[in-house]
Amino acid sequence: MNRFLHCLLAFLVGACSVPNFGIASDDPCLVQATSGRLCGGACAACEDGQSCEFAADCSSTLCQAGVCTPVPTCSDSLTNGTETDLDCGGQDCSACALSAHCTRASDCLSGLCDAGLCAAMPTCDDGQLNGAETDTDCGGGTCALCALDAHCTRAGDCASGLCKAGTCATPATDPTCNDLQKNATETDLDCGGACDPCAVNKRCLVGADCVSLVCASVCQPAGCKDGVRNGAETDKDCGGSCSACDDSLACLVGSDCKNSHCVSGHCVAATCADKLQNGTETGTDCGGGACSACPANEGCTQGTDCVSLICAVDKTCTLTSCTDGVQNGTESEIDCGKGCKGCQTGQFCNTGVDCASGSCSQSYCVPNAPTGGILVSTTWTATASNSFANGKPGSGIDNDYNTRWSSGTNQYAGMWYLVDMKAPQVFFSITLDSQDQSTDAPVLFDVYLSINGSFPSTPTVSSVAGTGLTQVSFPGNKAVIARYIKIVLTNKSNYWWGIREMTVNN
């Protein structure tokens, strides 16, 4: 007994409460049969036409619309599976014959699916207007040229070489550039060759056939990178609607040029007097390093672009002021000098007007009157042209009156004694004390002053006659400023030169 009949019998016996004749109660098919499902699932596979839920229920393994269905083949005389017509087309079967249904070219033996039906591939001798033909079996670039009066879309469709108003026509016997025919040397209708250049997309042979001067079988639009001067350009690939031109190239207006300066039809280099902001300028004819600094409200990128030396956060130059923390305007130092408060002692000045004291000496502000004090010489050093072994130059400025400097040789013109105060100092006078041995006082000497160690050829004070205690004041009894003091003898003596102590007085 096959498994299906076994399950059917089990079902019928169970329904009538008849003994099961040895059929096990734990048989899966028996359990399934109680629900009315006699095949598939736990029971034997269903045959074609029987009900199913899953493909595995069917011996064909194909369950469609709840019914076991035979597997489609290309010879079952049915249109099924992926077939587009009876046993042909689709993914699995061979291509269809003419007039069969299709969805794509590969469904057809002809290789042409036209309006859902396999159709014959157009040829140039099929007596039909099809394919790329412009008239029956002619034109379109694939078939023979058309005769007069045949339909056409371009001159190349016609044996006459003229397509006029969509019809192959006879060329004019006397070609002109306005005869509405493509003839003579023209590359397109009434343009190119010996006629005016052609517009974009018209046929051409060389660049000269085109308004744009650019030909790639047909005339191309003007561009900013095509290597020729065309369109609105004022020179090759620049000016007009393209990027600005370099110096010496052609221009019409300033905006055609990188430097915004067009003179006599050519771009010229920026200058600091062309009344334009160009080149490296940050403002009009100012700033940028090449031109002078800008006044207030002109553009800037850094302080040096401005007369005031101040470039505000909005990138414009500010006005000069006496409280802006920089030296500008008529100031001789930061925020002091002419036009501002007077500068203090030791600050730079041009004239006395720059100084609070009203006195300017050697470009430094100095006080009007001495204080009576003596400058501290602890860190100073001294050198001399000649020195006695036991009388070193430093002993003349050590603030110790028990020591002294001695030359160790008789005085002569040119003998010198030099003091380096290590920094510029303001003072009114110097004092040379040789009282312990008055015969060693300098006979006659000049005094030179220097800020940087380079002494002028002319002394600050000249021809001073020395005594045991010699005080030297400066012209006009004014204060001076210096770092170096050099005393040079201008006469000779039969005595040594000695200094017990030299003081600098402020």
C-alpha cells in the first residue's frame, strides 16, 4: 500500500471510529491527515493539479496559485516561465520567429523587437522607409544617396549635395553665400569656406570656418581655455567674461586687466600714481610695501601699510594719536614729542620742542639744570693709550681716592684715556682730580663724546687746560648724553699724566 493510500485509510478509519488496523498513532502523516491535508508536508509529495502551500509540497517542486504545476519547458506547447511567446523567447528558450511577442531584441531571431513583436531588421532594399533612412531605401548615412525630390535632413542625404526645405534639390548654377544652399566651398548652409564663419554646431573643416575659431567637425562654443581669442575676450583666453589679462595684453576697460589698468588698448603695470588700487597696494596708490604708507581709512593688511602704523580689525588704517602706543605722526618717541606731550630725559628727540625739558642734545632729551649728583661708576671700565704697571686705568674711576691711574710715561699729544659707561648716560660735566700729584695734571686736552663708540673728528670740548682739580662743562652749560668719554692730550709735558679719580656729574 503506498503512503498516500495509507494516510487516506488512516483518515477514514479515524473519522468513523474504527480501529486503526495497526497504523501507528504517532505517524506524522496520520497526524497531518486529521486536518484534511493528505499530501505534501509530512505526507508524500502532491501530484500535478493537487493543492499545495509550498514548492516542497509538489513532486514538480513548482507551486503556483496553490496548485502543483508542471515545470515549464521550451517544448510543452505552453507560454509559461519567462517565455515571451509559445516555447520561445525569455531567458531560457530560443529566440522567436517574426511576429512573435517579445520584450527585447534578444527575444527575436531577427534581433529587432518593434512595438512588442519580432520584426525584420531594416535593409536598404526592403522597399520600406525604416531605420535611419530619410526616404525609402536611401539617405540617413547607411543607405545610398537619395534622388531629387526625396526627403532629406541634410545635404549628405542627397546625391545632388543639396537638401533644401527637407527635399533633395538641384544646386544653384551660380553659388552665393545667401542662396540658402550649401555649395561651393561652404562647410554648412551659406557659411564657412569663402563665406562668413558658421555659428555653433554648424559643420566645419578648420577653425576659420567658425565664429568661435574652434572646429571639432562642428563649430564649438567660445571658451576661456580654447587657445584662441574669441567670444567677449579681449586677448587670447582672457579679458571680457574670462579671467583678467596680464600686462601688455589687449584690453578694452580696466576690468580686463589683472592690474585694473588699461591704457591705449593694452594692460599696463600698476604704479603708485595711477589712481587705482592694484598690484600689491592695499589702498589707492598706497600700502603693500611698493608704495608709500596709506592715510587713515585706506585699506591695509598690516601696520606698515599705514602712516599711523596701525591697521584696524576692519583692515583700514587709523588716524595717528598721542595714545595709540606706537611712534607715528610727528612724534619722536612713542606717544611723545612734537604735537604730543614732551618726551622725558633720555628719550629720542629731533629738537627741544620734542622734550618736556625743552632741551635736546645729541638727539636725546636732557634736563635743563644739573642735580649736583655723581653717576655711579661701579660697572664702568676704562682703558688708556699708556699705563704704569701699578696704575691701571680702572683705578681712575673706582671711587677710591687712595688709588690712581698713571701713564708711566711723559705726556705727549695724542695720549688718551677712555671710559665706557656701558649705557648712554645724561650728564652736565666731568671732573678730573689729580690733586695728590698736581704735576701729573693734563697740560692741555680735548674731550670727545660718543653714543656708540664711534667718535667724531671734532671734539665736544677743546683745549682745556688741566689743573689739580679740573671740571669740564659742555657748550652752553647744557646736559649731554653719551656712553663713551674720551680725553685726548693735545700737548706734551715732562711729567706723567695721572688721575686719582674721574667723576661724571649729573
